[in-house]
Amino acid sequence: MSDKVIHAIYDDDDVLLKAVKEVREADHHIEEVYTPFPVHGLEKAMGIGGTRIAITAFLYGLTGLGFAVWMMNFMMIEDWPQNIGGKPSFSYAENMPAFVPIMFELTVFFASHLMVITFYMRSKIGPFVKASNPDPRTTDDKFLMEVPVTGDEKELESFLTKTGAIETKIVEKH
Amino acid sequence: MAHYEAPIREPLIVGDKTYHDISNDIAAPIEGKANKWWWGVFLLALTAFLWGIGAIAYTIGTGIGVWGLNNKINWAWDITNFVWWVGIGHAGTLISAVLLLFRQKWRMGINRSAEAMTIFAVFQAGLFPVIHMGRVWNGYWTMPIPNQFGSLWTNFNSPLLWDVFAISTYLTVSVVFWYTGLLPDFAMIRDRATKPFQKKIYSLLSFGWTGRAKDWQRFEEVSLVLAGLATPLVLSVHTIVSFDFATSVIPGWHSTVYPPYFVAGAVFSGFAMVQTLLIVMRKVSNLEAYITRVHIENMNKVILVTGGIVMVAYLSEFFVGWYSGSSYEDFTYLSIGAATGPYWWAFWALILCNGVFPQLLWIKKLRTNYTVSFIMAIIINIGMWFERFDIIVINLSRGHLPSTWTMFEPTFVDIGIFMGTVGFFFVLFLLYARTFPVVAQAEVKSILKSSGDNFKRERDNK
């Protein structure tokens, strides 16, 4: 197994999208594609499955809601019930209308923050993480496709050039 | 045809731009040097900020007796400013979240700055309740923790505590939403930076963003879900702020129309502040290609709609108060008593600034004019400050017992703290304008082919 990969650089998102389809049709594996902005349909063309991050957000939201209910029930009903403004705190259900705002806020709080933390962890981004894009131009206006070399590298290079790549570079990957 | 957009839609990016041009234009203010104007305004804002710090220090050191509050009017400028600033914040979330859900592409040119404005404005807002506590060192008592004398908890029946949760959720979620959107743009600055110090800073800020296909997929999903969460959140925040008044029994405050009316007013004032900032910024930072006449006009339309809602609320409050036949209602902030009483100037400032002048925006020529839009935005900012002043001060000045009727006179400390927060806000915004990518360039690049001037022209001429 060779550790060599080809970095093919494209300068247009439509050309890239077509190239991705052609490369996959020619039975080459696409290791990664780096783009400066979200190219619609790219992940589908690359065969990447859908993300489940929205589901996690829903679960985190439920956690937040549960936490809010538990917290206010403990503080207002169980631990230290008070008669506030003639509205005694005997049961959570009866006092619930006054607790709705905070139940909602904590649902949103948990869902948003935990989802973003999940996103950062899954995509391995965060403070002090070093960027690993192979070419600095991929955050500006160039699109980079990383294809592992199998078989004849010259042939693969010319094939990628034919799909519209403006540059190709063979890189030793460790 | 993937990038097709109806020819009738005006381009959102004018001039013959390429992807690389967008990077250059957005990076230019960061890589360039500040001019004299920037320094002038910055020093002015900094002076106001320092004055504000002095006034706050004096308040904390001596007590809130240094304000103009009296026995009857025990809330005044501080809460006025609090509600004003929170309201201003709402436009940023509306632009970034609600317009995202409605797939409005014009949000992309302005969402970054609008969200920055949101965060800076909510920050100012948060200062006021904290200062108003008097003993700020006990501020942590608002957290759900038992106090040190036993196991007495915070009161979850109180709208003021709901505020604590609403504002802190709003502030932190806005920061996270904003920062996640900033990552690709920081990465763009990082990858083109030539100065080592700059490279280091932006490497740190960009969190190692690389733009992998999977990351973009998650990025878009996260943005969408955050928008879905932020939309009800932003509505809840000003609803809860209005509960501070609506759940009380003061005439003029005890009103069920408050939540929707406050939210509409918040969006109204927030868009006015976005206009104020962006009309200047597009010129100073050479962003005319990205913040166009279309953006300004669309924002003016939102101002017209929300201003209309606010005006209808005023009229219904006025009518229902009068129709109730209750003598207390004759002196609320929207009543004959207010219009002809000692606070007539505040009443008419509200009606003219929020109700009458914005109607000029129905005329297309005026709402597409930058100067008119800017002046109108300033008028609305003033009008919305008066709305909160009227709600709080006029209503408190005329209570159930006529012998307690009184007036409010702000001291130099009240004025100082308010000017201080205005200064602080502009200090933050000016620093942001020089160090942050002020347009969401990655998103703008993704609509260049559909909404860019040159691409549209090429397609339409085919």
C-alpha cells in the first residue's frame, strides 16, 4: 500500500463537483475535499452520509428540559416550599405556568451549547488546534481533492487534469 | 442551471467579483491601517466609556442614591437603557436566524455585523440590572444556589429571575452562533496572513478550521439548528423582558399586549441600529459591493412592518385605556393625560419618532436613499429610547395616589452611565470592525454565482 496521495486543485465549484463524480465513476477513492465555502451537493457526490448532529441537539434539549423540571421541582416544591404572593408551592403541576420560561430557556441553552461542543469535538476543531489543510489557498478561492495513488501515478495525474484540475501534486503522506 | 436566480431579483453583490476578490475585500480592513476618522471616533467613544466607568464606580461606591430616583419613580433611566439595549440586540438574531430559516440570501452581507451588534448591545444591557442591584458583589445570588444563611433558593416565580436566565442564554447562544460562523473566515485570514503575529492570532481564533466536506456539512446543519433554536429564543427574551412590567399591577404596565408589542418594538429599534452602523461601515470599510441598496431597502421594509405593529399597539393601548373608563388609565403613558401633562414632550417624541416619521419609508425614493435611511435610523433609535422612558417614567410618575405624583430628574450619574454604555458599545464595535471579518465571506462566496452582478448578467444575456 502506497502512502502517496495526489492533491488536485480546482478553481471552480461546478468543475469540482463534476470532477468528483467522474473520479468516483472511475473507481478512485476520494480521501478528502477541502473547499473555501460550502459547495451544495458535494457531500452527496462524495458519498458522505448525512450528519446526525441535529438528533444530538434534540436529545440535549430533552436533557435541558428534564434538568429544568428537576431543578425547579427540588428548589421550589421539595426543599423549601414558600408561599409567594398567596400562591403556595405545593405541587409542580399547579405551579408549572410560572416555570415555563425557565424550562424553555434551559432547553435551548443545553441544546445549543452541547450541540456546538459536539460539532467541535467530532470535527476536531477547537482552541490551539493546528490547521491541517494542505494548501492555504483552499480557504480563499481554490478547491482541493485528495486522491490516494493506486497503480500508475502518471496516469492518475493526467486523468485528474482531464477532469479540470489546474494543478496536481504528488505528496508523500505519513 | 444550478445557480439560477430569477432575473427580476436585483444582484446582492455588485461589481465583477471573483472568489478571490471577496477574500481581498473582506481582509482589507484587517490588513490595512486605521485612518484618522477611525482614531477620532474611537477616542471619542473611549472617553465616553471611561466617563461611564467613573459614573459606575461612583454609583457602586456610594449607592444608587446618586441617581435621580425618588420614592415614586424607583425605576428610570437604568431600566430604560436596559430594555433599549436588549431590544437593539434583537435585530442581529432576527437577521442571522429568522432570515436563515426563510432562506433570505440578503442576510449574508449583513449578518456578521448585525450579530456583533447584538452581542455588544446585550452586553451593555446586562450591565444595568447588575449595577442596579446596588450591592453588585452579591450579584451571584441570582444564580440558583442556596444562600449562605441556609437553604433559601432563588424565586422561580419572579420575572426578574426569568430575565437572568433569558438574557444569559441569549447572550451565550448568540456568541456561540456568531463564533461558529466566524471560523471559516478567521481561517481565510489566517491562511493569507504574512505577519507572524497576525498569523498566530488568527490561527488561534480559527480553531484549526480546514474546510473539509464533512465539516461543512456539519457546519451547515449546526447553523440551521442554531437558527431554529435562536428564533424562539429571541422571541422569548423580549417577551420575558416585557413580563417585568406586564406581571405587575401598575396602571400602564399591567397589559397583555406587552409581549408581542415589545418584540416588534425590539426588532424595530434593532434594525434601526443596524442601519446606523452599516450605512457608515459600508463606506468606511469599502463594502459597497456587499452591503448594497437592496440590503438597505430590505431593512427599511422590515422597519416599516415592525414600526406598523408598534403603532397599532400604541393606538390599541390608547383606545382600550380610554374605553375602559378607569380614571387610572387617564394618566398612563398612552393617554390624554400623558399627551397634555408635564411629560407631553416625551409622549410626542414617541409618537413622532416611532409612529409618524417612519411612514415616510413607504416612498421608495426615500427608503432607497442612504442619507434618509441613516437619519431615519437615528430618529427611530431616539424614539425607541423614549418608548421605554415613557413606559417606565410616565407610568410611575402618575400612580394611584395623586399626592405622590412627581417628576424624575436624571443626575449626571444617570447620564454618565448611559453615555458610558454608548461609548463602550462603539469601542467594541470599532475594534471589531478592524480585527474581524465583518462580512461572512464564506457564505457570500456561496451565493456569488446565483446573486453576483456579473454572473447574473452573463446568464440573463444568454
